[in-house]
Amino acid sequence: MHHSRADGHAEYRRRAGKPACLFFIRGKRHMNQKGFTLVEIVMVIILMAITAMVVIPRLGDVTASKASVFVEKLRADIRYAQNLAMTRNRRYRVYFNTIPSPNPGYAVVNDASGDGWGATGANEYASDPAGGGNLSVTLNAGQYAGITVSTPAGGFVEFNSLGVPTAAATLTITPGGQTVTIIAQTGAVN
């Protein structure tokens, strides 16, 4: 059988767009075989090793990350106590690591019943705006495992009805050594 040049050109056009290596494979194509090559398996192992090298060291920083989130919650709760003092025209205290707060931990209370600070009458604890109940946070347990806060002078921070603290305070959170500062006269919480 004789093939003309036109037949060769038609064959070339029919194969256009296909990889050049297929032009030279005669017989059955080997593209439908299933499985992975050794190179593919090695590449996956290398990628998994690199990912593990990045992720594993960060797992130890989980408590430090939780401490960073806790700092923001603590600031918000102190500002909340200040806001309650101003809106309810009543002194509020945030006790740290001493009764009536958990140890370690803190609680927001007032002396609405007039029976003295530290008593725990039904109207003493501020209501937790995030979930109801008393605004009392236990540290170094549960979601706050490994986290503690220092105790300010006197064991509390108190705000008067104008939102002014009775004294400046600096609280240190561990781990990480982050601080929360309450500025005297202005009551700014930083």
C-alpha cells in the first residue's frame, strides 16, 4: 500500500494537540494505568515533612495563644465593670485571686446589699454579658488552663460611679508576660 504525502499531512493534523511522545508509542497506550510513581510518593512525603516542621513547633504555643485571647477578655470585663459603675451609679470591684473571686481567677461584684465588700449576697455579682450567670472567671483550669493573672494591691480594682478607679493597677498575665493597665483618674484600660 502506497501512502501519499497528503496522507501523511492528514495524519499529522489528526495528531495535532497531543503530546509528542504519543506519536512514537505504537500499540496500546499506557496512560490508563492506576497508581503512583515513586517520584510522586517521595514528593508527598517531603511535603508532609515540611508541613510537620512548620506545624509541630506551633502546637506548644497554644497556651500562649489562649493567653493573648484571655488578655482581650480581661480588658473587656474590666471595662464592663467600669461601665456598670457609671450606668448604675454604684461602685463596682473586680476581685483577683481573692474572695469572692475564684483563686486563681477574677469576679466582678458590687455592694448593692450594703453588707460590706466581699460578701456574696444574691445581688453582689455582676451578670455575665456573654452567657448570663455570674461574671466570675476561673483561671488555670478548663479553657484557661495554664493561664494566671497577678493580684493588684488590695486584691481588686474598684471603680466609682464616675468610672474612675480608686488606684492605678497593672496586671500581668502568664504565660507571655502581657500586661493590662488601668490608668488612675481616667480609668483607661490598656
